[in-house]
Amino acid sequence: MADIPDFMREFDTDIDYGFTPVSKKPAEDTPAIDPKVVEDSNLEIAKVKADVGDIKSMMNEIMQIVAEKDSVNKEIQDADVSARFKEIEKTILPFLYNLSKTNEPYIHWPNRGPIIKAQMDKILKLTRG
């Protein structure tokens, strides 16, 4: 360890990076990899790439279907909410209009309990389903 520079003393120098220092260039041998294996690998890689492309295409179609479904659901919900609000208006506004159509300081309202309860039930049915 004496020949290691000071700035390297804190680091692990025993890591194997897969190379070996040699005094001369290695002799040219036949390739270590069989070309047939590479060709087969290229075919397999091409098949995998094609499969990945197909999967991406299918996923895009699925995402488009989901987006369309969400859009349709939102439109249906919006239409349902709008219809329910119109029904609430039909229940509340005539009631309030009838209460306000006179300038008399008092309102004689016998048996108002069942009438108010019926209006409350209608409103609750519309707001809570």
C-alpha cells in the first residue's frame, strides 16, 4: 500500500473492474462469441421489441378506452346532477315564492308541520338519493 497516492488512501482499491494489465497486446484469436448466438440473440431481441411495441399499442388503446369511459361517466354524472338540481329548484322555489307573494306582516299557516316535513322529504330524496 505504500505506492498508493495519499488521495486514494480513503478508497477501496481492490474492486475488480474486469480488466488486467498486460505487458503486450493479446494475440488475435477467433472471436470468443459464437456469431450464431449473436444472430439468435438479435432475433430474440427483435421479437421482444415487437412484443413491447404491441404491448405499448394495447396499453394506449386501453388508456383511450378508460379516458372515454371516464368522460362518458362524467357527462352522465353531470347530467344527473343538473337534473337533480332542477328538481330541487322545482321543490324549493315555488315554496319560497308562495311564502313571499304577499306584503302582509303575518302568515296564517295552520297544519304547517306535515307540509314542511313533506318538502324536507322531497329535498332529502333529491340530495341523498
